[in-house]
Amino acid sequence: MSVSSQRHIIRNRLGAVSRRFTEERGSALVLVMFIVLLLTILGLSVLSAAVGGAQRTETRKNDVQSLHLAEKTLDEAVAYITASLNKKIDEKVDFSQTDLDDEIANFLQSLQDESNGLLVSTDLLQTDGAAAVGKIINVDSVRTGSSQAGQSVSYRVTLTAEAEVNGVTRTLSQTVVIDTFPDFLKYTLGSESNLTINGAPYIQGNIYAGDTLTISDTARYTYKTIDHTFLSKPFELLGEAHVQSLNKLVYQEQGKQPLTADKLTSTTLMAGKILPENVKIKSHRSFVEVNVESSFIDKVAEAVGGGANRKQISDSLKSGSLASYLIGNYPSIFDHSTLPSKPDPGDTSEHGQELQNEYNAAVLLLTQPSKSVIYEGDLTLDGTELRGITYTQSAKNSTSPRNWYIIDGDLIINNYGNATPIQVRANILVTGKVEIRGKVEFDSTIFALRSSSAHSTEDYTTIVEDASIQGMNGKELVLISQGRILINRLAAFNNFTNDDVSAPLPLDAFFYTDSDAKLYGVGSIFSLSGGFFAKGDLTINAVRGSSVEGAGDITITPDNNIIRFRASYNDQIFNDQKAGLPRVRTVNIRVENLKLN
């Protein structure tokens, strides 16, 4: 190929290359702009996500804060209501239970009518800067029961709180139940101080310890003035144990160091260990106590009705002149009679007949009363001359003035050895002591006001000895004793198995004492349908097995089919004895779960 041809070819190629470059001019700019656009879109997306995330975080933060603020508002509302009501109780210590219930109702009504303004004015308004506000927007109160009809009164109060934080609003509601029921009637066994359970009782229902609950596998008892111990298992509780804290629940096994519940593990072997889910913490500060003396005065005032002077009633009690005070000031309200000497049945003279009529009238008034009765001196129901005290059901649960049978002295019920039970359907106030022996059927609340001596462990205000206490028409006895209670020699040294139909029936009763108490199921068989509560220490000692009286000790043969101490709860108490239940010193507030509206 010639040189000219080669040059021509080179020029053609260079021209083609030049034309190609000329045709692609500006494409780089488009590519750059496209890349810039993608980066811009990506950047905006990231920025939008960041801003949106921040906004969502802020909204979520406000949402959480408003929820917490609403909850805090409810907490403070409950605290305010509790403090206000307890203050009213402290200020109205001389009020009757009816007046106190009315005070509570009026207070709750004022909250219901003026919830916003009233609660805000009492510092329930919550602020966290200008953009955070929490307040109670509604109070709804529903009352059940009527104190005028002798019923136990409770209130269901539903509080609704609204909280707003930076424009985010949440609404919560919570229901609290307020009552003035004495707490001791809610437990099978309990103490405002120390509750000690030694040995192997069977308990159905809840128990309570205001200080320390101690559970030991060793029963302790005294036989013929000598102290003894006996190892007996198992302790059974079908219910909850309400304690102050886990380190206030102490287990003591023979030969081992005491162990508190907070030190237990799932592998800890122990016959009497209470399941963790059945251990509940209840502070004694929220425990609704009972004041026996104030309650006694309440009941006398109820019998007097309108115009009762509580101070004069209290003064007459202290001076030992209650009967003369009531007879002298309210002769039309109270029936009053003494039991004359029984006339000679052989005296058929006119005078003898008059004496017999007078005697029969006195017996009828004392045994079948129709209104409140005041008896001056000691009264004995022996199943022969005085066969019982039986108001009609409507008269027993009468409204104001309420019928009370007042004994300014001791009440002795002695039916020992008689097959026919004495029947008592009456609410009774006793300024002295109470003794119960033999078969008795009760539909009754009894207050025994005499204090036992602090210097003698053998001085008792209430003695239940060799007694069979059954409910009259399915009811029961509530016995509230200011001094010590002795329950003694129930089916002593009898050995009944769990399914033995001839075994003695349980005592249909609730007992309360302002003092200490000890209950035994070692030689005797203690069976209770109701409850026993002590303001002081309560100690239970129980074994399982047959017991035989020996020369120097009780011979006990272990047998889980012979339970010598059995206590089960009766939840009908508030309905059955509503007219006679005692007054309380604080309100009981039970808080239910929060509800998000």
C-alpha cells in the first residue's frame, strides 16, 4: 500500500473518532446531575427519617410522660382521700358508726360534685413546666349498704385522671373500694402483734401478722404444771399469709437455726413452707383496727337513739353506774327487770299466784324481749329457769333505736350436761365477764368490756369451757372481749378421725381479744368455723394424732388422720351480724387495677 493510501486511512479513522467524541459531548453533565439528584433525594430521605424519628421519639416521650403523670395524679388522689377520711375519723372519735358513714358519704359526694376545682385547690394539680398538666376530671362514687339498717357500708369510687404533656393527652381510671369493716373479721387467725403457729394445725382461710409470723414444727404445751414439747408435721394453710415483709416470716425447724422467707429458694425442703404466691405483703399501717370501748359506747348510744350523750354514757361506764344511768334517764326506751326468787309451786293462795305471775312476767321479759333491755347485776342462763334470750329476727336487726340487751354485770351461760341447747338470738353488751359452758346456739354479737389483769395470766374476761357453740338458724356468734379469752377442754382426750361423723361440730364463732391469746389442739380437739384474732400475741399449739392422758405427760401417737386443731373461715359474718359489728379507727382502702381509657 502506498504512503498516500495509508495517510488517507489514518485521516478517516481520526475523523470517525472525532465525530464520535463530538456526538457524545454533554453526557457527562447529565450523569453528574443525575448523581447529584440521587444524593439529594437520599439526603432528604435520611433527613426526613431523622426528623420523623425525633418527632416520634418526642411524641412517644410525651405519651409516656403523660401516662406516668396520669398515674401519679391518681396515686395522689387516693392518698388525699385516705388522709382526709382518716383525719375525719380522728376528729370524730365520739361519732357513732352511722354518723361516721354519713361523713364519708358526704365527703365523697363533694369530690363527685366538684372534682376539678376541689382537687386542684388541694394541690392535686400536677405540673411539669407550662406544657404538662395532670388533673382529676371525674369522681364517681357508689355506696352499698345502709348504716341506718345496720348493714356494713362500703363505697366504690372510680377516679378518672387526664394528663397532657406538650399536646399529648392520656386518660386513666382506677377504682378504689373504701369500707370501715374491721379487718380482724377478714381472717381465720391473726394478730396485730406476733402470730406464732407451733406444730400441725389445719387452717382454711387467710392469716395475718402485724409484726412477725413464726411457723414452727414443734408444739409446746403444759401438762400438770410441767412444760412439754412435741414434734408434729405438717402445718397446712389453704389460703394466704399476710405479713409485713418476707424477713418477718420466720420458719423454725427442730434442731435448725431459724430461717426467714427471704432466704428460701425453690429447692429448700421444709414441711411447713408456704407457697411464695400465697405470701402477701400488707402493711399494718393500712390495717383497720377496732376500738372495743368506743364500739361499746356506740352500741349503748344506738340503743338510746337520738339525743344519746356519749360522754355521759362513758362516764357512767367508768363509774360502774351504767344501769342506773340508763334506767333513770331513758325509762321508756329500756325494759328493766330483775329476776325475783322463784315462788313456792305449792302455794296456791292468791298471794302465791301473784308472786308466780310476777315471776313469769320477769322471765318472759328477760327471755323473749321486744325492745332494748337493761339488767343490773349478774345474769345466768341455766337452761332451766332462764332458757335463753330470743329476739325475733326483725327485732334483733332493728334500726334506730337499735335493740341491745345490756347487762351491767357478768353473763353466765351454763348449760353443761343438758342435751337441749340454750338459744341466744340477741346483740348483747356486758360490762363484766362472759362464761359459756355446755350446748348453746347463737345468732349474736356480744361485747365483754371487763379488762383482764395485766399482772395475771390466769385472769380471763371470757371463758369458753366444755362448750358446744352452734349457729342458730345458720348464723353464728361474734364475741369481742376487751380482756383475755380462754377456750378450754373441748373434747379432751377424744380421738376422732377426719371422717368420723361422731366428731364434735366446730364452734360457729368469731373471737376477738384486746389482749394476748393461746389456743391448743394437743389434748383437746379445737375446731372452729369463723375466726380468732388478738390485738396482742396469738400462739397456736397443735399436734396430729391420738392423745391419751398419762401420769406425767400426754401420750401422743402421730396420725395425720386425726387433726386436733382445725380452723376454717366463715365469709357470711358481715351479712349475718351486720347490726352488731364494731366501729373502726381508720378506713380501709383497696386499690384495683388501672384502666386505660
